[in-house]
Amino acid sequence: GLSQYSSDPRTEWDLSTYSTRDQVLEAVKSLRYKGGNTFTGLALTHVLEQNLKPNAGARLEAEKLVILLTDGKSQDDANLAAQTLKNLGIEIFAIGVKNADEAELKQVASEPLELTVYNVLDFPLLSSLVSSLTRVLCTRIKEKSNRQNTDIPVNTGPQLSPTDLKISAVTSKSMHLAWSPPLRPPKKYRVVYYPSKGGVTKEVVLDGAVSSLQLSNLTSHTEYLVSVFPVYDTTVGDGLRGVTSTLPLSPPRSLRVSELSHNSIRLSWKAAQGATQYLVLCSAAPDGAED
């Protein structure tokens, strides 16, 4: 499977889209480069939420590997998103090109770093990594596959997934989330939220016994994407998603002008809810305009 990202991640094809090597190579040849920003944290969250799911071709019994290819320093918190994947047993390989931040690559990648972190000066030099990276990837998959784990759930239906996300009490700065827990209580929940038009991705981790959350310190008049994921010891269940816009800030109302003199006027208005200060701007009307 492959996804590209800038400020908005985009799935190019899922794990289940192609079944032969030639099909994948042909898809790579026709791939169009996506320029723009470098929101690596958002991209890793996209991979977890969208690409490593059964309906995208991910098999629960199969080892999960993510290869991150980046040519810049992330503009959001890549480390937090990467840690979430690693906590779920997903192994991350980080490959930097040109202006990639090596310290960040080492934060994002799984241990041991001598096998999972690579850095080259330009894109053509990536070809020099193919042989060694292929050997390392195949060896890691074989090693992990040999470890028997009888705790892996066999499905991610209602037994593992919460339902009925409700978003209420929306204000200009906050909203309340609540959901119905799955039949099998999770170890914890990950709640991820961010502005739909790009911005910093934030995450809250809750105990699995909790099924509601108050989000605060939001930006007014902004559409937010919200996702709630149940996290188990060996897998993550299907997430709930919602979209809600915060309210605009309350404006002052009923502006009145009184007590006019040759060099002063008095203004009065109805208060704006929540306002702590007012900024009053005054300028002379242009020639010919109404006084």
C-alpha cells in the first residue's frame, strides 16, 4: 500500500489493490509527486486510521511495517504519532532525503536504529538502499512472524469497536464527545482531532473505562475532524469519526451613537458574550459619504 502526504495525506492504493509485482511497479511509474507541506504526524495517523485496516487489506495476523520516506522536517508532532504506531507493534523504517532532519528520523523509527534509519543526499541515491533495505525488511518480517502470539483478535467487528459517536455542547472554544464502548473493553482510547483545512494534530489518550471527553482550547469558527480509536494489547479496533465546526465568537450588537459634539461622540453596544476587551476603531468618513 502507498500513501503520499503534504498538509493532507492521500492514499494512492491500498494493501489489497494489487496482487502482482508488475502491477505495483506500473502504479509506481504513473505516480504523480505531491508537493507541499510536511505534516508527517498527520500522515502517520492517516496510515493507522485508513491504511492498516482490514477493509484496506491489512490482515490481523500479518506483521505491520511502515516505511516513511520524507525530504523535510515535520511541521507537526511526528514523534507522538509514531509512538502510537510503535506501541501497537507496528514497525517504522525512516528514510530521509535532502533536507530531512536526521534527529527526527531517529525519533520516529523503531529500534534498532542502525537497521531502521537511512539518509541520502538526493532522490537518485535511493536506489543504493534497495538491496540492503530489502534484506533487512524480509529478515525482520520472518523474525516477527516466528514469534507465536495467541492473543491476536480474529475480528474487529462490534466486539472491538465503539459505536454511536455524539458531539454536543459545541461552543466557540470547546465541544463534548461521547460514545458507546465496544463489547470488549479496550486498554485505552486514542482521540485524535485537527482542523479539516490543515493545522496541528492533537491527541488525547484515555483509560479504556472512560467513554467521553471534553475538548477545549479550540479555534473558533473552525471545522474539526475527530477520531476515536480503541487500543488493545495487540491491535487497534475500528475508529469512530465525526466532523463538527466550532461556533464563531459572539459579536457586539446594537451599536448606538449619542452625545455628539464638535470633537467627540459616545458609543454604546450590547456586550459580546465572553469578550474580555474591545477594540474600537474610528476614522473620518471619505468626502461625500454620509456623516
